[in-house]
Amino acid sequence: MKRPITQESQNITDYPNNNTIFTVWKFKHNIEIKPAFEKLCALVANLNHSYIIRVPGGRVSCVLGIGHDAWLQLSLPTPLPKELKNFEPVTGLKHTAVATPGDLHFHLRGTDMSVCFDMLTAITEILDPVADCLEEIHGFRYWDGRSILGFVDGTENPVGDQREFFATVGDEDPVYAGGSYLFVQKYLHDMRGWTKLPVEEQEKVIGRYKMSDIEMPDDLKPDNSHSALAAIEDEDGNELKIVRDNMPFGSPSKNEVGTYFIAYASTFSTTHKMLERMFIGVPTGNYDRILDFSTACT
């Protein structure tokens, strides 16, 4: 008796790697997309399987994300995932989480940048005739997992079995169980303004001590610090999490450095609630102070 073939989920819950390339693509107008997309899906599967053999221990992965409009244009299954939609700006009194276009997103990871480079080269050969690349960001591990701001990034990430629980769709949408809601933002940092702050003030912005990465006690941590506002709970007080795989990037000589924020979540509403807390504030106007030094560009 043959065993039923089950769909293998993409490897979204792996831990951050040393090197990453992120790309965002937008389909060209009046071009048949589906044949290229079918080749692309076969390529993604091939890349993931090939590099397990070619680079054992390299933790290589190629993760493809598909936007709402692209899903419809490609005539992918309906009904759609319950929370798949176009992102709308989250606008606070001072800062805005902007909405920018994108049909496909690639998250390429490897211990060696040459692997990421070769994967993107193969992807580009298929996509270049039918899509434009809007963003290409080369991320790298900075010291002990710190952002360019000097603080460890992702300390509150779920670990172990919790990564699967918080990152992937479950029984609430059984058709898409094992899938995930991907959300990305490119942040550029005002390093000149940031470095003028004494370390003690930087720690109040983040809500953690810089060298030790220990969270500040609640009686000392400002309520507009990043760690205070990025922490989210449901109506019953249960902690909600997302799986981040943020990476720093930049060109120091051009004073262009930043963080590529990337989140995988079982529901997009979790990520959206975090953005509302950061950009609108709790209460309204008490926004995340890190936004005074980090601007969301995408």
C-alpha cells in the first residue's frame, strides 16, 4: 500500500544564520507569470534539497513568500489563507509603518555568503524576464547577534518547540496548517543621532542593558522602551510571540546602515498588534522610542 504524500513546509523555524540575502520582486505588467512561477517553485525545492547534500551543516535554506495580489494573479488555491491580505500603513502621531509593494519575497540563508549568492543567481535567471527586483539586502551576523545599534537582536525569540507553535499556522486554518505569515520591513538607522546618546540613555530606549543583554527591571524600564512595547499578550494575558530572523546590513561609507526586520507568525494579527503598539503607542502617542532612530522604509 502506498503512503500518502504530504506537503513539506518551508524551513522557516531555523535559527538565524551568518549570512542572508533578502529580495522583494514585483511582477511586470502584461506578461504571463505562471510558467515562470512553476519553474521557480521547482527550483526552490531543488535548491533546498541540493544544499543539504552539498553543504552539510551549512544550515542552507531558501524560503519563498507570496503576496496577496500575486496569490490571486497566479490562481493559487482558494479560499486564501484567512489572514493573507495587503498590508496597510500603521500611522502614529509621529512615525508610520509604511506599506510598499511586493509580489514575491525570498529569504536566503547560509553559513557562507557564496551559497546565498549562487541561489539568488539561479532565482534571478528565472524571474528577470517576468519581474523586477525592488529590494536586494545582504545581511550578516554582527558580533554576538547584535544589531548595528549595538544591542543583541531577537533575545525574546521563541526557542525549541515554541518556534513551531508561534511561527506556523495550526488547526485554526487546517488547509494551510504548517504555513506562515511573513512580514518584512527595512529599517535605516540614524547612527549619528544614536551614537550621541550616552549608553545609559540607549539602554532606556531598548529596555535592556547593552553589554549583558539583561532586561531592565520593570520599575526602571521606561514604558516607551522597545522591549516594553514589542511585548504582546492576548486578551487572557497569555504571551504572544513571533519568530524573528532580523539581520543587519549597510554601507558605512555612505552612512546607510540598518536592520532588515523579518517575522514569521502563525497569525498576522499578532504581528499587526505589535506594530500598533510600536507606532501608535500605549496609550496613543506613547510610541516606541527606537523609532526616533530607526525609520521603516518598506
